[in-house]
Amino acid sequence: MLAYYVRWHLEQAWSELLFKDEEPPLADDPVVPARRSAGALRKASTQQLADGSPVHSWRTLLVALRSLTRNRVLPKGAPDAAAFEMVATATPLQAQALALIAAFQP
């Protein structure tokens, strides 16, 4: 359950990067089929965001994020005290995704 909960929150935070509808129109009748907003239809038809970058599915966004790593580096022959951490430089997409998580308010 925790994994589904975390995924739901991440999808909410990253909705502008995903095919997810950012602002779904509210229906007066809960039985009427849901309609997608104009923004969601535009993302689906053009496969691009407003800035021209590609729209991502959940899987493709996670693939893009998996290269952002933090590694502990210990130079050969050096004592443990010489170890340091090296953080990979974030791509623009990775930086945007991290900023969206930081700014997300449920």
C-alpha cells in the first residue's frame, strides 16, 4: 500500500511532465464519463509539453531519473577517511522533476 501511495503522490507532483490530466474538469454528474481538459488533449495529440520537450509516461520518466546517482568514492590505496561522495549532475528534466517534488503541496 505504501508504494501505491508514494506513486500516487509522485504522479500528482509530476502531472505536468506526464500524460496525466493536470486540471481535470469537474463533472456535475458522477455517472457521466470523465472528460479530459484541453491541456491534456493537447499533450496527448502533440506528444509534447508547452516548451517542446517530450511528454513522459510513468515508466519513461523513471528511466530518465535513474541515472541521477550519489556514489561514495574511495581513491585506490587511500584510507577510509579520504572517501567522499560524488553526486551526478542532474539533467534539465531531472532538475525539473526534483523541483516539482519539492514544490508539491497535497
